[in-house]
Amino acid sequence: MNESLRRTKSSTIILGVLMLLLGIGFLIWPGASTEFLILCIGWGFVIAGIATFIGFFVNSGIRSAWDIVLAICEFVLGLLILFFPFAFAGVFFIFLGVVVFVTGIFDIIDALTLVGVKGSLWGLWLTLGIMTLLCGVFMFINPLIWAFALMWVAGFVLIFDGITEIVAGAMM
């Protein structure tokens, strides 16, 4: 077997195993997984704030005071996320709930404008709009349940993808 193909096969199988393990972790520990991802986002903002601040002094081109403001905002937001990870998750899913709720309202309006159009499936659109609206309400009422549900979905997707990577690597 060609050396590069053997490395690709090994890499694919290793990637599949890692994805499979990560997916299982997401399913078993959705709360810890949510917190881990939120902390990664927090550290990302902290690092971005530091990089933006350094870039202001390193870049000899066009500089603006807004770069410093942006650096401070990124850094402070990152620290807030690091110190209050579940509050951030709650705020994020409340905001997402509002967006989904408003989308549901517009879907219902779109469905009602299609009532007289033959073959428009307005009833299906109306049903989906109501379901979307209700999902938005539920997200707004209990946002952390949705964070855990997202981890479960991500866990199933990672398990499936991990298995397919392992099979693809084994078949090489």
C-alpha cells in the first residue's frame, strides 16, 4: 500500500474515533459539553481582544480609536462569558428564541397570504409557522434545556459522522 494512502487511512480512522468519543461525551455530559463550548467562545473573545489591541500598535497603517474600543469590548465580553458561562448560554438562547418566534410569526403571515392560491400548501406552511412560533416560546421560557438539546443533537451527529469516518478509513 502506498505510504500516503496508509497515512490517510490512519488519519481518517483516528479522526472517526475522536469524533465518536466526542459525540458520546456530548450525549453523556450535555451540561459539561455546553459549558466547555461556552468557555471556548469566551477564551476566543479574550484572545481576539488581545490580538486586536496588539494589532493596533503593530499596524503602521490606518489606525483608529475604534480599534481600541473593539479590543476592550472583545476582551470584556470574553471575561464576562468566562465568569458567567450559563448566563451567556441563557441570554444566547433567549435571543435565539425571540428570533425563532418572530420567524414563526412571519411564516404564519406568509401562509395566510397563500390561502387563495391553488396548490400553495398554505395549511402546511401555517402548521410549520405555528410550530416555529411555539419553539421560539419554549426557547424563551427555558433556554438552558435548548442548550442541552443542542448538545444531544451534536452528539448524535458526531457519533454518526465518526462511524462513517471509521468505515471509510477501513475501506481504503
